[in-house]
Amino acid sequence: MAHKVRHTHEAAAPARSEGEPRDSRLQQAQAFFELFARLIARWPTTLQHELIAQAALEQRQAQREHDAAMMDDVETRRARLLSLLHDRLPSLTLDWADDGLLLKDDQPLQLTSGLGTPVLVDVTNTTDQPLALRAVWQRPGLVDSASLPRHWPIPPGSTQTLLAEIEWPANDDGPEELTLVLETFGDEAVREIAVPVTVERPVTLRGTLLVADGGTMCAGRVHVAGSDSIYRHGGEFASNKTLTEKPILFPPVGLWKKVSFFYCDGSFEMQVPPGECTVTFERGFEHARQTRTLTLKPGEVRDVELVCERLIDMPALGWISGDTQAQWVTNQWNVDEP
């Protein structure tokens, strides 16, 4: 089903790209590097390791490094990874033509109130002119305008995946459709299109961490992957960037990542999307990881107990865990955590 587009402004001159490289394939490698880097830094998913590896390949191509993989191989791996991402994350497919914008799939976006999510927007440039676009939701407050990605290039006849991040307000059932705005670099052309959406209530997940011997509460690390494959953080340390963001040391891509886990002192409460949710509890090398898979309904409150069993009793063997350098630092190596 085709959706009509509203043109709010359309200039006669073609859109200009930002410092367009000579080779459009290198240009797209840079754009996909930035896309994957943004997902890695802001939206940890079950594909985090694959995204980091692909970002390294794209970066080497964009910078024309001598040890870069063959471009055909990079593009093949990119297409495979994008297919996996589209299977997991909300996605849209659009055609940018001379006479307008076409939404090729009228299936509504599935959103959850109070939770943010990245929306993948595939835009095919069917014109004979290069484009540089970014995608923005028109409704105020759905995304931090100061953190919008730059305009990403789309050569004629090519498809580029844009990122339209959205955070739906809590306790808001929402309208039946939203307006997505595609902006060219310099605002030479701005086009809008109506996107059908459905908004569901979140699930409140309350977890308790226990040790198997005695059933006492304990601390540990928790991974919570929602039905959209995004890892979300809960507990009192969820907003502490020192504990949730880390530099990627290898491969040396110069990026930071949001980690898939959060630290918990024994109990946590958080919101997740309805659907299938995977919760994993880990407590060091001496204990077995426990994973629970839950099926959650919109608006419900679910309590879950996670119990770790000791694999080996090192103290009984004469070993005691310790650290000869007791300090706690922020993500800056020379600044102590207060």
C-alpha cells in the first residue's frame, strides 16, 4: 500500500552531500560505519559483537587502509548483518523519487510507551542525483534533537539505512500514525510521510538475585534482552555511565559501547517491552550463569527469582579472591569515582 507524501519545502537544486568522496562506495562505507557506531554506543543488542566487527571493516574501507578487506566482501557481510538487524528492530522501507516519497510497507511500527528504540529506515534513491538525508520524527519530545545523526549520503540507485530514534512518552497510548520527516543536507528538500504505529504498555520486571545455598540475596551482573533484542538496564546503577559505557579496545576502532549488562546489589525493577524476554544472572567464575526466558504481556508486573549455583568452593581449597590494587575510577583513567 502506497502512502502519500506531503512536501513542506522543495528546492529546485539537487541536494548536496557533505564533502562527497570520489568513490561512492567508500562514502557509503563511512555512513554505515557511523550507523553501526551509533547502535553500538546507544542501543546494545544481541548483535553487539557482530556490529563491532562490521564497524571495523567499514572504517578500514572508508579510511582506505592498506589492510582493508575486499569491498565486495565488506558489502556482503554488511547485507547479512542488516538483514539480521531488520529481523529484530522496528524498520521502514522508503523510496525517494523525483515526484515524492513512497512508504513500501504499511505494517504499523510496534512501540512501547516509556521506552526508547532505534527505528531503521531504508531509503532507496531512485533519482539520478546524489542525496544526503537524515530521518527525524516530527512530534516534539520523541528524540533529543541535540543528538541527531548527521545527514548520510545515498548515491543514485543506492539504498542507505538511516536511524530514526524514538522514545515514546510514558502513559501515552499515542495516535494511530506519526509523521516521519526526511531532511536533505542544507534543507534543500524536506519531505514528510505518515507512518502507522501501535503503542503498547510496558512490562514492569522485578528481579531478585539469590545464592543457591541458603537462598540469601546477593549481588551480581544481569543481562535483560527484550523482545526487540535490545539490552536495557535496571537497578540503582542504570544511569551510571562509568558502569554502563566502556571503550572498545579491540578491534581498535576508537569507539565506545554501551554494555549489555548492569550491576545489581540483589534486587532490581525495570520496564521492558511485552513479548519474549531473556534474563541472565552471572556472579563470577565460581558460579554458573542462570538464564530465564519469560513471555510477558503488556502492562503486567512480573517477579522473577534468579538463583546462582556455586561450581567450585575456592575458599575451601585455600584460595581467597582479592585485588592488590583497590581503587575505583570513572571512565577517565585519572579521575577517582567519588
